Amino acid sequence: MFIFICTDELDQYKDDTFRVQDTEREAELLNAGYRRHDRVYIIIEKHRRISLICPEFRNEAKGLEAIVIIPDFFVPRRPYPIYVYLYALDLYSSSPDKGQRWAAEETRKRFGLPTFAHTTLGRALKSFVRMIAGNPTASEGSSAEAPCDAKAPAFPTTKSTKSLRECASQFLAVKLDCIDRRQTVASYCGLARDWFREYQRFLL
């Protein structure tokens, strides 16, 4: 079981370790008989590999599900913060004359990433649309339809991904024009946090 907490974005920290803390909730879990452990993930931001240390609480005596407290920018098994993916999807879906390579390169430069491939963007787009379509368990090659009857194209082109882009754009509602980077990041994290709290599923 995961619990989201709101935190600052990664670039506010200069160290290569980001320790997640929620003092009040941690005290409640310890008082309830849980034991605290550390769960470590690796995440990439601004040419850095950062060790994300999340508190994990277990109550094995009662056979209760483990609880992991994670920051709102994190998605397990994804190497980049959620706001990187959502920015790339927003940029791509709101730029009908541009391709995935362009959007991936702009995202890489925007967040100072050593790499961010167009194939990463393509996979994220399909995963994202499947999720908001309410079919998160569909495979990459599934023909399951999104709310706007979008199907994953066999070969991504600006024309073949039109329906997927429209689905993504409707959901994201273009957060690119926020006043500054921090506001943009906060908007994407807020989307991910609200989605998880309502559906108990990650956006990607």
C-alpha cells in the first residue's frame, strides 16, 4: 500500500539522497505497532542518480499490508519524476505539428536529463491513455479502446497518434503555460496525487 505526500521537487535538493519524511503519520504507524524500514529507489533528475529513501512500515505480527510513504512526484518502476513524463505528454499532445523526437528532446533540455528517448515518450503515452481510459491492465499491444476510441498505432506518426494525443490533451488541459517551473511541476504532481487518491492507481 502506498501513501502519497506532497513534497518539493527534486531540484530543490543538492545531495544525491532524498529522504521522504512524514513525521506525524510515521508516529501514528509506530504507535499502532508497525515497525519502520527503509525502501530505496533510484530516480534521475538533472544529470543525477538520486537515491530516494522511502519509509516502509510493516506489522507482520498482525499480518497487515506493508505501507510505503512516497513523494507525489514518484512512480515506482519509472526512472524519472512524474512531472517529467506529464510535461512531455502535455507538450507532445498540444503540439499537433511536432513529433515525438522533438517533444522528447525539449523535455530532456527542460529538465536537464542525460537521456529521454522518444520511445520512452511513446510508451508513456500509450500507458497514460490506457490508464485514463480505465483499462490499466491492457498490454502494450492491446486493441482496447480509450474513451475517445483511440487505439495504439503500430508505428507512431503525428497522424497515427492523433487520437491518443487528443485523449491526453483533454485530461492534462495544457499545464505548460503556468507562471513558472515550480507552478508547472506542482500542477502535474497535483494531478498524479489526486488521481491516486481517487483510484489507488498511478497515472503511468
